[in-house]
Amino acid sequence: MENKDLYVLSAKQVSIQQPLDESWMQDPITYAEPYVRSIDPSFKDYVSPIEARRMGKILKRALATSKEAIKASGLESVDAIVTGTGYGCIENTEFFLDALSNEGEQLLKPTYFMQSTHNTISSLVAIQTKNHGYNATYAHKGISFDSALQDAWMQFRLGKINSALVGGHDEMTPTFYKILRKGGVMGLDDEMCGEAAVSVVLGRQSEGALCRLTGFKMLHQPSMNSLMDSVTTMLQTVGKSLSDIDYVLTGISGNHQSDSDYLSECKTLFGGKTLLKFKHLFGESFTASGIGFYVAAQCLKAGFVPASLFVDQERITDKRPSCILLYNHSDGKNCSLTLLEA
Amino acid sequence: MKPILITGTGVVSAIGLGKAETLSALLENRSGVGPLVYLKTEHKEFPVGEVKMTDAEMAERLGIPKGAVTTRTALMGMLALGEALEDAALTPDMLPKVGFISGTTVGGMDMSEQFYLDYVNGEAHSEYISVHDCGSCSEMTANHFGKFAFATTLSTACSSAANAIILGANMIRCGEADIVVVGGSECITKFHLNGFNSLMILDTEPCRPFDATRHGLNLGEGAAYLVLESEESAKRRGVKAQAVLSGYGNACDAFHQTASSPDGEGAYRAMKEALQVAGLQTSDIDYINAHGTGTPNNDASESQAMKRLFGENVPPMSSTKPFTGHTTSASGSIEAVFCIMALQHGFLPVNLNWSQPMEDGVIPVSQPTQKELRHVLCNAFGFGGNDSSLLLSKLEM
């Protein structure tokens, strides 16, 4: 088993904040609407206009964040491409379902179907970067990105890979937003929904890295005791204790039930640790945990936590972060713990 | 490599509910592909490999109350998972230490395609919205039996279940779990039947993989799960292994979203990696369960990959898709169970419907053959070039 350090070499996003930069740390955009679409960069640097015409937004964003993340990592290529997406290429799925429902089964064209499966994203990135390495896609609600991260993390430990592009991608059309609210899946109470695309490159070299990834654990419907055991074990493995954690990044989102669960669970698990949030700036989606990972990594690199991220305004501090624990309880069933260190 | 034992299996497909029916169909060359009965579609011209039960019949068998929100993929998954858990002597109280990894792509699409206009315009059937996604489908399957330690879902189209098996093996090797139940489930939907039809890769005749006259695939459905377990855990629990997962490979063809490369690069790399992980030579392989969908493109590409890796000595090879149809996301685990049966009972599954060699192709097993097998490869390839290969071996006594 390899115990060499694992670094986050780069992290790029396209979301409802300014794309492909970290200006949200100084000047976050705030929205009054409960649902907004991403602010897209110009895609012409990442895909030719002819190809772009046939691609859904989720694919263009994935190419932009993936290519930028690989460029920023300083690597020529990566050993593995692992993607998480809760709903996959939902816009093309919608087009195909729409045609199927309204026009029947006789006149369907293949275009939308061809780009409707979840793994279209990961394989498109592989095709465009000519990458024959390990390639996989996870589609498991709010822990889709986390699952992709875990896959890559284990392969590093097994010495199977030395670098990986880990992505999280979800798109949300107006129709789909409406459907998700109707189904009670997300966007309830004061929860804002936002699309998200995030790509991170993990590797072995420390030079220029944003931070280190030192621990990860995923649990399904855990009891408080098993969660507590997992936190303790994770910290012990890296020779740390709870007192070494500077901040806990939560998924507080404006969903009343979920937020109150976060607050009470965090109190039990982490005592009086300073809690952070990010979904009020980036919105909720099945890829939100990937954005959380990006946010924490950028804070560790920048050496400060923007005031806008503090859950409790009275706890705002300029304490330099050296260790951030990400706690994602997703829909209350799937939990993940991720430890990032400066 | 730390050995990964397979201590339980469960399967449901067009050739049967459970392992006993499945084995006898395989030994007696009885195909489950036939005229469409259960799926509501206009496309009656395509033969399919349906599981021979309605959703309601499956639910009843599982003791699920009438009117409960379920999906066909989840129901088939439960049937296969139940058999696998029982086979491995895993009881509900043990599940909090057991992981669950499933592969699917359609998830709850069977319901979404029926109720889509209601989702968009009305209020009816909105209880099915939250089970549209793949993850919900896996959780519904898992939660029927208890609380697993963790659950996640692979979605790499037709190699989903194979990749779920690979992830489970890595988790055991990393010490993240001692026991992980892995596999996949997928029902036929109007969505992908029409999608495959629009790509013109469905045959109106029974499919003929590796045959000169092959003209496309028949869709199938089903589910299978394997219980992967570390040696220490199996010893501690006193359970016997049925086979060993001795190697596996995953590579990307990186060629096209819906077509395989002419030289089968992804397939070649996946099989080669599986051999490397197992520390075996090409001459050690006694049988290959090919992906062999019956489309002109796949079978030509896969033939090239096998020839590149094995040269003149391609081992006995067959596609079992004429038995079941192409069970898409579930095919990797369903066919892995077929391979385990072949290892246990010493036979080569027949490539049904084959009569004429294809140009530059590999000739499949076309007659029932008894043969002692030690190591077999099982291929599963997906759209986008997500190619995986599993190496299953007989337990060394």
C-alpha cells in the first residue's frame, strides 16, 4: 500500500459564480432567484464551434473545466479519468423523452440518445484528450463526486495510478428544476439550486499544489456512533485529533430539515468547531459536494477563508486554515467525510 | 495480489430466475430471447430477452406491498441480491459491515418514460420523480434487505456492472471493507430500445454474434450480484468460495461515443491489464466470455482485440448474449456469474445462432463442450469506449 502524500494539483469550476476563476472569494455574486443557470465561459478555446453545436451544455462545461484543470496541474496527461454525475446528460435525456412522449416511437433521431448516458461526459473528455487510461463514472445522488474521488483515492493507495482527473458535473434545465421541486428532491424552502461543473487533478508532486488530500470515508445511513468512529479513525490514521481541524465545511443549503440536521450532527461530531457553508453561493445540486471540495482546496491555497462562508457571522476569523474537514450528509442518507490539509 | 474470493452469487435474466434455472438453460442451450411481451412499445418487431414476470409478480414474490413505489430495475436487482446474500450466508444484522456497489444506467427510466408528461405538466405520479436517478435505484435495491455500510452506483453504460466489480475488489484490497456486494441491474425501457433503434443496431432476428450475417443486437434485461470477500473474512465466517476474482482491467477506447475502434484498442488494453494484475500469461486463459453483442462493429473490433492479445492462439470464446439478449448495464455481472458456473461445472457456454465465420473474425464455441477450466476472461464494453475485462479463476485447493 502506497503511503506517499497525495496532492490536489488544481481545481476548476463553472457554476453560478464567475467561471474558471476564484473571484467569488472577494466578490461573490448573490442571487434573489431560487434557481439560476451557470455563468458559462466562452467555449471556443475548448471545443470547435462545429462540435460544440452538437454538444449539450454539461459536455462543454466538462471540457472547459477538465482542460483547464489539466493545464493548471502542469501534467501532460492523467492516468485516470473519474467522473461523478447525479443525473448525467439531463438536457439530452429531456429532448429524447420529449420526442418519445409527444411524437411517438417512429421518428426518433439518434443525436440526443447518443449523448444521453451518464458516461458520455467522462468518455468525451477521454476522446478529446486521447486518454486510454482508467475511465469510470458514478451516478449516486449527492455523493456522485465523492464516489469518483474515493475510486481515484483508492487507486493511488494501491499504486495503480499516479495522477487522476476527478470531475463532478450536473446540469439543470428549467423544466428539470420544476420536476425536481415537484418531486421534493431539491429546491425546497430557501434552498437555491445551481448547476455545477468541477474538475480537480490529483497527483504526487507538491510543487504548486493547492493542498493535500489525507482522508476520505463514505457511509450509508450511519448511526451517530459509526459516524463518530469514522471521524476518529480518519484523524488517527493521519496522526491527528479533532483539535487539529480548523474548520468544518458543511452542506447547509437553506433546506430547513437538512440544515437543522447539519447543525445538530456537527455539534455532536465536532463540538464547537467553526462551521462553513458554500451552497448559499453556489447553489444545491447533486454535484455540490464537488464544489465544496473545490472551495476548501482554494481556501487552503489562498490561506484564508472568505467571510461569506462562515455559518455564524460572530465566528468570522482570519485564522489561516491548515486543516479543513468536509462533511457532506447529502440527502440525510449518504454521508462522506473528506480531509484536506495545507 | 491479495485474493478476492467470490462467496455468493445471484442472478435473474431471460433464461431464469435464480442460479438453478440459469445453469440448466446454459447447459441445455435454451435461449430466453423471444417476442416482446412485457414492455409497452410499438416496436414489436424486435425480439428481446425479457425477465418472464410483470413488475407486480416480482413485487409479490419479494413481499413488497401493492402500490409501493418501485422500479423494474430495482425489483430485478432485489431478486438477484436476495439470492446472492443467502448464498453467502449474509444476514441483515451483518449488512452494516458490508458494502453495496451497483451498476445501472436506466435507473428509474421505466417509470419516467411513462409519466414524463405528468412530471412536466401535471401533479400525478410525482412520487416517482425521486426514484428516476440511478443512485435511488441502487438504494431501493439495497435497503430492501437492511442497512449496508455504504452504497454507490457505477454508470458506464454496458460495462457498469463490470466496473462495480472492479471498484469492490479495489475496496477490499485497500482494506476499506471485508465484504462488498457488487453487480448491476437493468430493465429494458422504451427509452433505450428506441435509442438503439435510432442508431440502427437492433436486429429483427435473433442475434448472431461473430457470425458473418450478424446484423445487430437483441436487448435483454436482468440483474446479478456477486459477494466479494477477503480471504480472512471468508475463513472467519466459515464460508466457501465459488471462484476467485484474480484480475481485472479497465481502459478507455477513446475513439467514439457509440462505436468501437477498428483495432479494439480499449478492449485489448482492458484484457491485457486483467492478465497483468493476475500475473498470468495468455496461454493460461481457458475461455473468454466475449462482450459479443452481435453488432457488426463490436464483434469486428473485439475480434481484433483478441487476435492482437492472443495471436494465433485465441482460447475458446463465445458470446452468451443469444441466451439473454444484451442486458446492457447488468451484462458484466450476469456474464461473470455464467463464467463462475462454467468454472464450477466444467463446460464452455455455446455461442447460439452461429453458423458462418465472419471475415477476419474469431470462431466461437458452437457445440456443447465439457472442459476443465482454470482461468476465464469476461468482457464488458460500454458506449464511449468504457471497456472492462474480469479474470475469474477456479479456487486453488
